[in-house]
Amino acid sequence: MQPVTIHYWAGAKAAARVAAETVEADTVQAALEAVSRRRGDPHYDRVVRASALLVDGVTAHPDDLVRTLEGPTEVEVLPPFAGGSTHVHVR
């Protein structure tokens, strides 16, 4: 398990009610699922599913979310902005 720090921006920060949090997980997907279970908040889940994700500063693709982590990882949750779109959806 690796530390995964999740940073929230704009509407994601409001939905999470924190700017950042750290969890231990083997994949980014597992980290996001752990945070979702802990919260139990459907609004938070909708915001994260609609958001673009950056993993260590790089746009995440679906395969990136299930790749085994080899060290501490930073995830940025960027909700859609006016005129924007998302490319990665969290299951």
C-alpha cells in the first residue's frame, strides 16, 4: 500500500469539505473508492465521477486508475468548468 494524497479543487473541494486528504491504497481507483465508502455521500461521488483527474501532474486515463502504485502518489480532482469536459470517469 502507498500513500495517495487527493487534492480537491473548486466544486470538488466543496463536495469533499476538505482541500486534501491522504489514504493508503494499491491503486488510485482503490484510494478513490476508500474515500467514497468513508464518506457515504452521493453528491461527493457524483462530483468525483464528473471530474477530470491528474495523477502526479499528468491527465489520468482509465488504465492509470488501476495501475499498481510504486510510491507516494498525488491525485488532483478537477471538476468540470464552464465549457469544459471530462475524459476519465471513476467507476
